[in-house]
Amino acid sequence: MPVPAEKSFPVSWEQFHRDARALAWRLMDHGHWTAIVPITRGGLVPAAIVSRELDIRVIETVCVASYREYDKQGQVEVLKEVAPDIVARGAGGGAEVLIVDDLVDTGQTAQAVRAMLPNAHFATVYAKPKGRPMVDTFITEVSQDTWIFFPWDLGLQFTPPMRNGGA
């Protein structure tokens, strides 16, 4: 039996904006955060939307790389850690910090960031089953074999109808 082809899930700017606002709406009753930490690069866009909606003014980044050539996940590499004053918020360990990313896939990146901010609230727009236990809040779950095409990774071009080999 042949292995099914990887599924694709293209997300438009409008859809992503709606989903990121839905994430902010869901987070409103979960706590009061004094800082937001997006995981770069994918967490930057949803963090901008969430920080606006929740009026969080302090934004710090954590820079983590795990994907090479956009489609091959490798070893997690922390390129920039979270500033110590952010880690110390709350009772320490980032208790007053909201971590935001676009997607949790296998959970490797989330695990590395959780080690830096063990008491923070972790939120993603999309979650896959392997990584889902690593996040506290998310909006949409997609299957592990689904590749999400984010709007910042797409260009405008003609797509043939599905019947003719289009996606």
C-alpha cells in the first residue's frame, strides 16, 4: 500500500489574522501577562496581533532554528536566549510571560523554550499531535502529516484546478 502524500494547508493573510485574533480572544481569560516572547521567526506575526489585542507592551524574542531548507527539521539550535529580566518576571521562570509561536510541530522547539521559561504560558496558532502536549493554548489542530504554508512563505501565482493536478 503506498504511503499517502503529505497534506498541504495553505493559510491566507486574512485567515491567519482571524486565527491569531481568535488566539488572543481565547487567552483573555487565562491570565495577565506583563511580557510576550515570540519564537522567531514564525511567532513574530501572531505575537504582534496578540500583543495588540491583549495590550502587552513588553516584547522580547527567543531565536530558535530547527528547520533547514524550510522542509527538513533537524537539531534545535538556540540562536538568542530570553533576556534575564524577562525570565525573572512573576515568581521567576517567566510566570508573567506569554510565549507565542505560529505552530508546534514535533515539540522540539517548544521543549527548548520551555526549559528557559518553565512557568510561562505557551500559545500557538496551530498544533500538531506530537507537539500539542507542549502548549497550553492553541486554536487549530492539524494532522502530523500536514504541511502548513504560511502567508509569508507564499507568492501569488496561478494554481490549476484540483482535477488537473492542482492543490
